[in-house]
Amino acid sequence: MEIITRRQRMSSVARKIKREPDRTIGLVPTMGALHDGHLSLVREARRMCDVVVVSIFVNPEQFGPSEDFEHYPRDLTKDTALLTDYNVDYIFAPTVEEMYPKGFSTYVNVSGLSKPLEGATRQGHFRGVATVVSILLNAIRPDFAFFGQKDAQQAVIIKRMVKDLAFDSEIVVLPTVREESGLAISSRNLYLSNEEQQSAAVIHRGLAKAEEAFKKGERHAAKLEDAVRTTIASEPGVRVDYISVVDAETLDKLEKVDARPILIAVAAYVGKTRLIDNTMLNKPG
Ligand code: AMP
């Protein structure tokens, strides 16, 4: 396994691989502090592709001024050890200056889809995500790039961007990996005390309640949202930011759910930590 820190070196390695007939490259973009959620993407990339590249880059462009960029967990030594076990071929771990050299001034904005849900609270977040993913896709030209359903809006935005800008990569979205308690695994769970981790599991229980109501025939979005809200309200340490029932592709808010794939998205504060989770109804396939 090679750790690459220079964008040019990464591009030339990828170009060389692509010159060999039928060799596929899989890219797993991450911000490091790797956990079982990331590793499920790596495992699938390893299964599907000949060469696996994992990028580790805490992207300043996707953090707001009052967010946790400085304090975001970083542990390249531990991440490298994990990825060695998973037989990854390359880690691409550039510096900020390498990704955004002096004079950088081109940004990708997926309008519309970047506005609701996370976009409403996190100004500029998805512009940062779309820009960094564009750089990675252009530098590496992977056949497949792997993302988690945990960040459902991000996955929708990246898929749209790849279609609109004709990137030659297929986006693969994989299910959310959870703790035994149901809590979606996230690097930000490291900010939670043990007690807060226990409380945070109520978010998933809330989503499960809404799924149950849907299975029993409930079709009013407001009722499904209520099912999530009342469940979460049973944990005084958890404060809802939003609960939203939306079309899983357009992210349009719905009053009634029908046969379309539907996303129920939640953001909630557990203490000072903001967590997101979601579930999909009428999952395709
Ligand atoms: P991050 O390092 O948080 O930017 O995440 C990198 C990738 O891992 C993104 O595509 C996330 O959606 C995905 N991911 C994060 N947590 C999970 C999880 N619990 N299950 C599945 N994928 C995840």
C-alpha cells in the first residue's frame, strides 16, 4: 500500500492503472477517523474493483465558520493500519494546500438539492462537498465511487452532479452501518459521552416507529414525522433540529407519501453534537 500526498502523483498513478486493459479503480472518499461505516464501503470497493483508493481529507470547504473543522478527529496512523488490513492499494491523503492551491477559485454548486435539510443549517456545506468530490473524481477517474446512505442528501447531490457534469464514474450508495443500539456510526460519535451515546440511539428508534406506522398504512407525512418526534421527545438529552419527509430523489417536501422512494431525514442535537440519520420507505429493489 502506498500513501500518496500529492495530487499530481495520485493522477499519474491512476492514469497508469487505467492504461492497463479492464483494470477498474474504486474510490472511497472519507475524512478519516475510520469506523465500521467507512470500512463497509472499503470492503465493497475491494470486492468490486481491481484497485482500491481511499482518500482521507478533512475538507475545510465543507465546514462552516462555527463548525468543528479544527477539532475534527484525525488519526492517519490508525487509519493506515486499518486500511492495510483491508488490502487497500492507495491512500490519498493530501494537505489543504495540495487540494486548494493558492489562487483556487472554482466551485461546484448543485443548486436546488443543496438547499433543504442539511443545506438549510449548513450554509455552503454541499458546495464544499461537491467541489472536493469533483477534484477527487477528476484526479483519480475511478470507475466506481462509494458513498454511504447515512449521508443521504450528500449521495443524492453527488449522483446529480455526476450526471449533470458527465463524470465518468458510477456512484455506489451503501446502507448505513449501525451500533447494536441502532445508533448510526459516525466519526462525530467520538464527541459523545457513553451516556449520550445511549440517548442518541433514540433517533433510530424514532425512525423505526415511523417505518412501523408506514407499514400499518399511515400515509400522512405529518403523522410519520410525529411518530419520530414523540419517540425522540422521550429522551430529554436529545433535541430535534428537523424531521422531514421528502421525495428521495428530488428532496421535495411531501404532505402525503405514495409509492415513490421516500426519505425520512432527521437532524438532532445530543448535547452539543449534531447528528443526522434517515430511513428510506419504498426502497427501490
Ligand atoms: P465521512 O468521513 O464522514 O465524510 O464519510 C465518508 C463516507 O462514509 C461517506 O460516504 C459517508 O456517507 C460514509 N459513512 C459514514 N458513516 C457511515 C455509516 N455509519 N454507514 C455507512 N456509510 C457511512
